[in-house]
Amino acid sequence: YICIHVFVAAYRKDSNLTNKLQELQEYMKTTQHHLEQWMLELQSGTRLCDHDIFGSPDMTFIDNKEEVTEKEKQKTKEKNKEKEEEEEEEEEEEEDSFSNPQFTRSRSQTHAHWEHVVSSNASDLISTQTELRERFSLYDEQKHKNLMAIMSAEASTLDLEDIKNEEKERSKHIVLDNSNFGMIDDDPNVPLQSEWLLDEMLDYKTSIVACSNLRRAISTSIIGLWDRFAIEENKELVYILPCLQELGMNVDTHTPVVDYDLPQVSEHEKKTQKLDISLLNDFYTNRLCVANTPKKSQLFESSEDEKDRMRSFVDWAFSQHNKRTIIAVGHSHWFQHFFKYFLPPGSTHMSGKRKLNNCGVVAFRMCCEIFADSSRRYTIKEGIFLIVFQKSVRFHLVSSFQKKKSFQFYVDFVYLFFSYGFAYSFFFLM
């Protein structure tokens, strides 16, 4: 009993499969028949635009034979009517030709001429149309292969987000011109990149170099940025800003140079054999420009005097409308107070607590807010600090008593920076 039951179930399943196969075969035959008729119509040139709308739900693939015959009968009737109308018009023209003998050519002759022209070009037209249909048909094997290749490539592309992020990184530092105030603005929340900053330090078209009026800062800017200044077409000037002069009461924070006078190369630099003195002298005499900014005029300065000098430097920086980056070479104590003054209130950033190391280079963004009364407020973006150059060399010194005491100190250097180095980029923000 069990065996018979299983056999009957298997037989029923087999019969269902055969029925489905028969239905599928019939459907395939009908579709094949439709396709054959459609191809015949394409070859005959009766359906010129079917390849453009192939696959649309509104399309009728083939017409019945009866409908085709009815359409042909209607076409013949329309042609007969046109011929009768043409004959009537020809008779009227013949009557008029007695009065106008110049127009002796009948309408039937012109019509026959144009029919000959059309019939001669019809075969060429149909052949070109069929060639175009075959070339742009969806059944083109090569086109199908290319389409499948594109689909497989899109399916295998899993790092689309990475590509988008790379494009965003490339377009980060696109600077837009603010026509309202003639200043240059940039996205304040975009972090700075060291590679972009290195390029910016060498690009004299988009940045400007400012320097303290003390000679050690001037020599630092010349030697450290010599790759920039040595470009043949670069004839830029280094702007000497007295407002960048070092703070404090020490002797090395003052200069005997009178206002608007250019400093000269120091005797120590002249005696050294590591520098080309002729180039250095030429740079000091021809490529330095003293700007009109407040100078440290007395031995002791109040905190308000220091703030006035720092604010005058920022005013000068934001007045350079055609430059988006300011490279300032100055002194560590001055920069420490600068950060304290312009960082947001309550900031705990390290730049306001500790001084820069010798030849350290730091980049940051600074924004300017202009109010209705034309007053301005400058602030430093706290979260966008970047140490561009900082490298340490450790020296071990042994005392004269040959004891195992070792004194360690660090010297930070950047290429040929010998003194203090500092650079920052800024933007304008409404």
C-alpha cells in the first residue's frame, strides 16, 4: 500500500510538470512567431521606430492579417481619391494653359518625375534604416556584452564611499571670493592638511610672507623659505612688521634700527662660510619692505600695548585681500601671548600655555566677524591646529668629571630654519 501511494504521488507530480512544460513550449512558440513577424516588418521598413520603444507596455508587436488587409484597402481608396483630384486639377490647368503657353508642363508629368526620384532613393533609404536598426538594436550581441560588463563593474564596486571621501578631500581647500568685503573665505570646519600647507608655503601666488623686524627672524624667513624665493619668476617682497617684534624687557627683544630703516646683515652671518653672503646682502637690500605697523617703542609695555600690536598685525593680515595664506616668522613668546589673546574664552589649548620650540611651524585658521557697526572680532579656531614641522635631535653631554650624568636637550629644526619659524593660514567668515 505504501509503495502504490508513493507511485501515485510521483505520477501526479510528473503530470503537473508535463503540463507546465507544454504551456511553456506553447508560449515560446507564440513569442517566436511574434518575433519572426516583427523581424519581417522591420526588414520591409514598415515599422521604423519600434527599436526605440522596444519593451514598452503600450507597444503592439504584430497586427492581425485581417487588420493589415483592411489598412491596405483603405490606402488604395485614398490613393484613388488623390488621383481623381489630381486629374481634375490637371484639366483646369489645361484650360488655363491656352492663355499662358509658358506653363505647358502638366501636373502628371511633375508627379511622375517625383515618383521616379522617390522610388530610386527608396531602396537606399530602407537599407540605411535597416542597417541603423540592426546597429542600435537591443539584440546586438556586442552591445549586450558591453552592458553586462558595465553592470558587473558597478556591482563589483564596493568602495564608492571611499571614492566620495577622496573627492571631498581634494575639494577641501577650494577658496571662494567674498565680493561683499573683498576678502577670501574658506570652510572653517575643514581640518588642515600638511601636504596642502607645504605646497602653500612654496606658492607665492596665494600666500604672503611677513616677518619681525629683528634680524634673526629675517634670516630665518630667507633661509627657511629659500626654495620659494629662488624661483626665477618670483620677485615678491618680505614684509617687515614691527608689530611682530618680541615681547619682554630683555636686551634681545629690542633693535637699534630706526623706523622704516632696513636692517643689515649681521657680522656673524658675514663671517660664516655656510652662507652665500652676496645673495643674502642682495635680498636684504632689494626684497625687504617695512610696513607701517606700531613698533615696540619703550622698554616696558603694558598688556594693552601688546594687544594693540597683535591686533594691528591681524588687521594687516586681513587687509591682504588677494592672498589666502599669511606666513609669519616671529618669536615664541610673542606667539604664546597671541594665542592667549585670540583663542576662544575658556580655551585650554596648549598653544596658550607653552611656547613654540625653535624652528617650530604651526598652522591654524583664524576668522573675522564683522558687525553692523563695522567693528570686527578675530578668533582662532581651536580645533584646527596642525604642527607642520617639528623634529627633535638629542644630544648627550658628559661633565668634566667623567661622571655618568647626562644632560639632554632638544633642538627642533626644519630644513634650514636657524631661528624661530611660524606659519598660519587664515580665512574670512561672516
